[in-house]
Amino acid sequence: MSGYTNLSMAFERELNARSGEQCELCGSTEDLATYIVSPKTGLKIEECICACVACRTQMDNPDQADANHWRCLNDSMWSEHPAVQVSAYRMLFHLKKEGWPADLMDMLYLDEDTLDWAQSGLPDEDAVQHVDSNGNILQAGDSVVLIQDLKVKGANFTAKRGTAVRRISLVHDNPEHIEGKVDGQQIVILTKYVKKSK
């Protein structure tokens, strides 16, 4: 699992030396920590990068990434270290709708093993994806809020705007439908009428 880790001082010194004591993605020297690039274990330095808090936070929450922050990948994607290449590839993938990241992805060459590693941490593009009214990806168990009043078919009530629906389930063959309980009743809701709760 990607994340931060407590490693031996020797390991930290080696990673700091490799990175020049700066974030291997954006070059920041603030709030640096070792970041394990999933699905690796982080037992070897080759499976980790030195990353600042901004990069770590956005890698863990790519749906909330600031695209402009990642223009740094124009330089760092050429790193000789596979863990850095994998991290760059994944963020470019998540941001490709911006246009310029897709262009960088087309230029980035990864050997077969590194590409397999990079793609192992990405969603299946062919899988049905449920997205809310703001384009955020919804997953089973998420909580959402209704953004308008919804008349519930087959029931004698209206689900009011602002109603929280917790622990939703996804309708797997229809990306526009989710299910959740409102007023104790399990109902089908169109994804365009909800926004994901933070």
C-alpha cells in the first residue's frame, strides 16, 4: 500500500542522498518523507521515493490534485529511478483530461516491468465508473449529499436537497445509478443529482 513509513536511519540517509534532500517529483525541500510506491512493500530503497507533503497528499487523493502543481513532472518523469517514473506516470494518468499530461504520457518511455508496476496502481479504464455531479469517482460505501429535491417513484415522499445518503452501493451495470437509504427506504438515485461528501 502506498504511504509513509518509518525506516532505518541508514535507509533514510541513502534516500536523502539519492534525492539531494528534495522532493523527487517537484523539487521542494519542505516536509519531506519517504513514500512507498504501491503495491511494493518499501523494504528496498528502489521501491520508495522522497516526496514533499503536497505531492504525498495529492498522490493519495488524486481526485483532488492541483494540475498546475504537477507541471513539475515535465522534468521529474525523466528520472532514472523506476519508483519516480511510476509515480510520475500515475499522476499524469489521473490528470490526462487536462490535455498536457496526456502529451507527456505519450513521450514517457517505461520498460515493461516499470510499466506493469505503474499500471498496477491505476483503475481499469474499461470498468464502469460512477461519478457524482462534480466528476468525482464514487465507490461503494461512500457518503453523498443530494443536490436537489427528488420525488421518489413508488413512494409517497420527496428526498430533500441536502439529505445525506450514507454507505451507498453501486449499480454495476449502470454508471448513472447508485442505491442508498433515504427515510429508511432503499432507493435508486441518479449520480448527477448527488455530490460526494468529503
